[in-house]
Amino acid sequence: MSYTAYLRWFVVGVIFLVPFVAFIIADSGGLWAKYPLTYIPFPSLFFPYIAGKNFVFRLLIEFLFLGYILLALREPKFRPRASWLMWTMLAFVLWMGVATIFSIDPEKSFWSNFERMEGYVGLLHLFVYFVIAGAVLSAANLWERFLNTSVGASAFMGVIALLQLFGAVPISSQSGPRVDTTFGNAIYTAVYMLVNVFLTLFLIARVRERGGRSLPWWYAFYGVALVLQVMTLYYTQTRGALLGLLAGMVLCGLYLIFFAREKEYAVLRRIALAGIAAIFLLAGAVFSARGTSFVQGNPTLARLTSISLSDATTQARLSYIWPMALKGAAERPITGWGQENFSFVFNKNYDAGMYGQEQWFDRAHNQFLDWFIAGGVPAGLLYIALYGLAAWVVLRAPALDRAARAVLLGFLAAFALNNMTVFDNLMSAVLFMTVLAYLHSLSKRELPGALFLSRPVGDRGVAIAAPVLAAAVIFGAWSLNAEGLARGNALSYAVAGGDPQKTIELFKEAVDPPPWPGSGLGNQEVAEQLMQYASNSIAPAQSVDPQVKQEFYTLARGAMLERLETRRGDARLELFAGTFLAQFGQVGEALEHLQKALALSPKKQQMLFQLGFVHLNGSDAEGGVAYFKQAFEEEPKYDLARVFYAEALYLTGNGTQADALILERWGTLAADNEQLVQVYLQTKKYDRLIPIWQKRIENSPNSVDLHLGLAEIYFMAGRTEETIKELERVAQLSPAQAAQMQSLISQIRSGTLKP
């Protein structure tokens, strides 16, 4: 076997590994011991469900690039061909390079962060994958085998979803009851399955066209895969993906009904007509029964039927996020803001009515708008053009029959609709690039024979190129990944906490990893996590050595100042900096940063709250009241702002005004609101807490915890007899605690136990 054959096998083998990137979780195998064979372990990283997949994908593509260049030099048939899709994709990537250069924060636009792992470096890897997959799988005639590999991987992912449904494998804390498999996010799992449903249907269409004795076996494989894919998609409870699936299937059916008029499609036309009728009938029945216990008792159906213009998620998109995204795109229409910079637009245009939504949106939750923000109008139009050109190829490619065209058009519609409500993750982007690469392979032009591009490079040329390319790729892979891997690994252990001395060493490693060629990946997350840890776990801790506290302060302050210098105008960073400095007693400097945060996001209540607390805890209590008043007046419907304003009034002796605020909202001073309860505890208004606890006990008369809570309130209020009665009630309800309760009663009566 010649070395070119080895190169072919290497390149093809790496491409066929890409679908299995979806199974990687970066947790050092901790879950593997409990749940073996359900994912591929990778060394621990911050954001383990995202970072591990991305690092592995990048490394695969980098070494795939090395093998591919050598193979393409030796065998011209593997070289890229031209097509409108190829040129459009190239223009899109090049323009995003320009947008990165002129970005608000070029460093973050290039490197991204651990939570997203996108940025320009991610886009470059996706483009390389698009080029190589389109060239190699086409030249080697391996497209159907590769798509079958993806479908098989998704079927196994469906088995993992089944295990989650039955409680054999845990669902991540982020997704709650919604299955999320190895993605750690139900939405990411949903779009992964959405794409693979259409890939499976496409392969069924191809097998049907080809026929043969193996047909029943393929149908059985695809049937099982479809059941697992749709089941998983259903139990992710992801509305955008489910609606995308339905819309895609309807478009697929309509194409067959109106354009597949040939005799051999008669059965498919009937199936399409029945399918569309079934979709509309079922959708109508479910929507009509949306108020019944059957629908409301089914989480997926309940979520689907909750879609309306008044739905909180819909309101957030239509009323707040998308309008501010359009406004941001209009402000920088040529080069945009750069990737990873939607937060600037969000903070600048934040509306106080968003108090009940996510406070730090970093995406428009619409992939089309995200590209308009990231790269301006040119990037947005080029991204839309990819869909248009893909549809054009589907309609014109002679290699596709009517059924295959219908499925691919359905996929484009489903994916576009899904991406109008969410944003891409690595695997959804990879799958989209896979489909585009396949369509590119159907429309590519052959290399002109007269050009040097069609001639093979000799063995001597390859021998000269190989070590140079290997050195360049290895250096590039090291530069792009090594520092980020070290930083992500150290940060994953640092945020877990533990011994302060060990934790600070991990943070030091994350802030300043070993001297490799520089990488900005994760710098902001390290600074933010370090400031938060120092503020919440170190500054208030009495048991931490003062010298260790000083070390944390110095390290966090240095990381903070460095980030503020490189990412100017970031309201989130300024808020974190102000909060951190206030916790360590640097009030004057803290107020400077908090004022900057407020100037950058003037309607965000978080900024006003923090300014209010710093003033309230310092020497300017009246100034604190003014900030809480401003936060309340920005949006009086926000209960937390109302309660904080009332608390500030109580603490400054304006009780009558505070009472009026509470009565206006709840009609009683004994309102059972958790934040208000905390205020009453802090201000020692026990007379208002007692009726709240009494009401709670009326609803749950046998709750030991509630009776203990009421006893504690009675005791703090100095009402000894009521305290003893509640403790006696606890002893009756929980005989195991009777001795302990009797001991407390004895101490109270003897006067040795004080409030």
C-alpha cells in the first residue's frame, strides 16, 4: 500500500470521527465510572459539555488539514472544486475576518470564550471542515456512508435519551426534566436530532431510489433511528425544533404533492397528503384541548400550546431582544460589532421591563440576527444566501430525485425556522456545514485540465512539503489550543472551591498558564470567576488567613484591571469589578466602576441595586435610597425592586413610606414574599413575620420545619410561652426530635438560651 493510500485512510478516518464529537464531555471521566459507555470522557474543563467537544473538533480539523493538504498535493481529484456555495462560504468567512479586525473587542471576537467556543477561530475550523468534507467524501464516493454514520451516532444518542427518561443516566441540572443527552442543554440536543431526522429521511429516499435486496434491512435501521430521534426531540420539549420539524415535514409533503407528479411517486404523494392532514388535525386537536388535564399534564404539549404573543419567551424575543438586535445592527451596518459582542448591544439598549428575563444575553437568540450583529449587513446577507443557494442546488441537481429534493427542502425550512429562535452550537453548525458540503459536491465544477491545479505534485515535492506542513500545523494546533486547555482545566477545578490555598494556586494557573504562544480564550471568564469567588467565598469568610485574603485580592484585582483594559465599555465587567472592590472595602474605587456600569447600561436594575447597597452600607444611606427608588421607578412591576426600595426606607427611618409601598402591591403588611420576609428578619419586624408563618402552617399543619420556624420567630420576638408551645408541637410531630426540643425548652425556661 503506497503512502497516498495511508493518507487517504487517515483523512477519511478523521472525517468519520467528526460525528462522534457529540459524545464528548470534559469531566475527566468522573461520570464515566457511574455511567460507562454513555459518553467519551475528556480532561476536565470549564463548561465541560461545550469546551471538550470544541477542543476535540478543532484538533481533529487541524490534523485533518495536514493530511488533506498532502493528499491533495499528490492526488488532484481530492482538491477543492468551485461552486457558488463554495464562493459564498469563502466570502462569508473572509468578511467575518474583516469584521473581526474592526470588532469592538477583536481578541474576544477571535478567541470566543469557554461557554460558546465559537469566535473567528471556530468559524475557520468549520470552513476547513466544509472544504475538506466536500472534496474528499465526494471524490471517494463516501457521502452516504458518512451520513449513515451520523444517523447511527444519533440513534445511539437516542438510546442515551431513553436512559435519561428512565432515570438510569442523569439529566444535567441546567435542563431540569428535559432530556439533554451528552449536550448538557436540551435545545442543543433537539437541533442535533432535528437535523438527523431529515438526514435519515434523505437516506431512505436514496435507498428507495436504488432498491435492491438489502432494502428491508436499511428500512429497519432507519425506522429504529427515526423512532429514537423523534422520541428524543419530543422529550427535549424544545418548541422551536419541534415546530421546525412540523414545518419541514409540511413543506416536504407539499413539494411531493405538487411537483412529484410522475407515476412512481403516486404512493409518496398519498403518504404526503395523509401526513400533512394528520399534522394539521393533531395540531388542531392538541391546541383545542390546551386547557385540559391531558395536555397540561404532558410537559411537551403544555409547552407547545403555551406559545402565544403574551408568552414570556415570545415577549422577550419580539418585544426586547430582536428589536435591540436590529437597532444594534443599524448602528454598525458595515462590519458589525464582531463575534461575541452582542452583550454591548444588549447592555446599551437594556429595557427595565426585562427584569424577569436572563440578565446577560450574549446572543440575539436568532442566528440570522446574530450574524447581522457580528458582521453587519454583508455577513447577514451572505448567511441568508447560503440557504438560498442550497435550495437552488437542491432544485437543480440532476443527481437528486423528487423524494430526496423534498426532504432536503424540508430540512432547510426546518433548520431556518429553528435558527430564527435559537443560535447554533458546535454540532448544529457541523451538521449544517455537512449538508452544505454535500450540496456543494453536487454543484461543483471539475478542475480545468490545462491548469497547474490539476497536476499532481511529485514524491519529492511531497517529501519537502510534509515536514514543513507538519511543523506549521503542530505549532498552530499548540498555539490555538494548549493555553486554552490549560486555562480551562485549572479553572474547572478552581471554581469547585475547597482549601483556599490550593484554590488560589489553581486560579493563578488559570490567570497565567505556562508560557505558550498566547491565547485569549477564557480570559474574561477567569477574571469574572476569580472576582466572584474572592467576593463571595473569601472576603466574608472569618476563617480564611488574612494573608490568603490579600493574595486573592491582589490576584483578582490584577486580572480585573487587565480585562478592563482589553475589553473597554463592558458593563458586566464593570459591575463585577465594583462588587468585588466593595466586598474588600475599596468603596471609593468600587463606586467608580459601578457608576461606569450604570452609564453603560442605564436602565439595568442590577447596577442600581449594587450602587444602592454600597451607599447604604457606607456613609451615604440617603444616596442608597435614591438608587433603590430609581430602580423601582424604572419598572414598578418588579417586586424585588419594590422590596429593596422598602428595605432601604426602613433602614433609613422612613417606615411609613415603606409600608405604603408594600400595601400598594399586596394589600397587607404580612405578605408572604420571600424577599420581603428577609427584609422583615433584618429589620426585626417579627410582628409581621408571625402571621406569615401562621398562614403557612394552616396550609401545611404537620410541617416540622414550619413549626420550628415559627418557634424561632416567637423566640426572637420575646414571646416565650408561644415558643415553648411550638417546640412541644414539634416534639409531637417528630418523636425523634423530642429530647432535643425538651432540652431547648429547659434552656428557655432557665434563661440560659438567649435570642
